[in-house]
Amino acid sequence: MKLYVCYGTFGMGPHKHPCSEAHKALVAAGHDPEVVKAYGWGVLPDAFNFTTARREIRELTGKPYAPVLVTDEGEVVRPSQKIIEWAAANPAKTTV
């Protein structure tokens, strides 16, 4: 699975950043997503959001905003609250 984020999965002080919250939920559910940093800022025009990952986000969703989860089955989940809900409903399967 891939999790597209803006700059990283770090928290920003007391502010709960959507990318960080989505990543935390996936990890708490036992997932280890490949984190893809998109950089840029979704509200800027496309000319300023020219990274490959930001273009992939737009192709996947029609919008330039991170975070975006692409599951191993190819399901695209966004925004962050939906990713959090998906993680809670789809814990990682463990092998014994």
C-alpha cells in the first residue's frame, strides 16, 4: 500500500496534521505503508505542484490534496478521516 503525504508523517506541535493522523491510524492498525512525499501545497495552482507524486495524486483523485491512500487492491481512499476509518475497519492480517 502507498500513502501519499505532503511533506512527511510528523506532527506539527498541537496541530493534528491530516497526513500524520492518517499515517498514525494505519500504523496503529498494523499496516506499514510506503510513504510517498508529494511536497507542494494542494491549494496552489498546478504550475507550483509539479512533483511526480503530486501529479499522481491528481490522476488518482482529480484533486491535488494529500493524504491519499492506495491499498494493495488498488482502492483509493481520501481524505484523512476516510483513511482513518478505513484503517480501523481493515486491520492488517497477521500470520502466525
